[in-house]
Amino acid sequence: MKKIKFALLIYCLAGLMSAGYAQENTYKALPDSFFTVMSTKGTDAAIDYIFRTNKYLRLKLANNLKIKNELKNVVKLLGQYYETEFIKSETLAPSYVKLFYLAKYDRQPLLFIFTMYKPEKHWRIQQLKFTEKVTDFLESRISDK
């Protein structure tokens, strides 16, 4: 009986791991997880999470600390976080995509731009930007086209 329970446990764990792998293999999965971490564990944990997907960004400790502090300070001013809305994606190449999200806070929204890159099998963050000047940014993107 113990062997059957153990085999069932292994089977279930393997299924969970493969489901997690499939989700991580989409370019939207990483930003979605970023916002989940941000809402449950805070901005520092979210930055740590997203930068773990790219070993080259992990090595830029001073830059990571700067981004953490900037995001933490902006979020403090915006009040309560409500939710995030996906705005759009721009596919620049099959392996290079920009994703735009609107994070809704009590005072005003915050725009997040994730540049995702897939050099081989897995997507990773290439660049992360955020701005509280949502209208200015979006108007400049519309006028550029």
C-alpha cells in the first residue's frame, strides 16, 4: 500500500512540474508570475523573481538594487494595489516580444513594459521598465506610428 501511495505522489509531482514547465514556456507566464509575487511578497521579491530568469541580469547587482529602490519608492506613493491589466504585446520577432501591463493602484496606474527574449527553449526577461507617466508614454507610442 505504501508503494502505491508513493507512486501516486511521484506521479502527481511529475504532473505539477510539467504543468509549471509548460506555463513557464510562454512569454506571458513570467510577467504574470511577477505580478503575483509582487502582490503577495512585495516589489523586492518580484524583481528578484523576474531577474532570476536571466543570468546576465542577475549579475548586475547595482542595477538591480537601483530598480528595486525605484519601484519600491514609486509604489509607496501610489497607495493600495488592486490588479494588473494586460494592455498589448508587440512581437518584434518570434523570439523577441514586448508586453505592456497597467498595474492599478489607488492614486494612479503604473505602466510596466517587459521585453521578453527566447534564445533557445525558454523565455526570459531581457528588460524591465516601469513609469507612472502612462498617458505621456502611450501618446508618444501612438504618435510614433
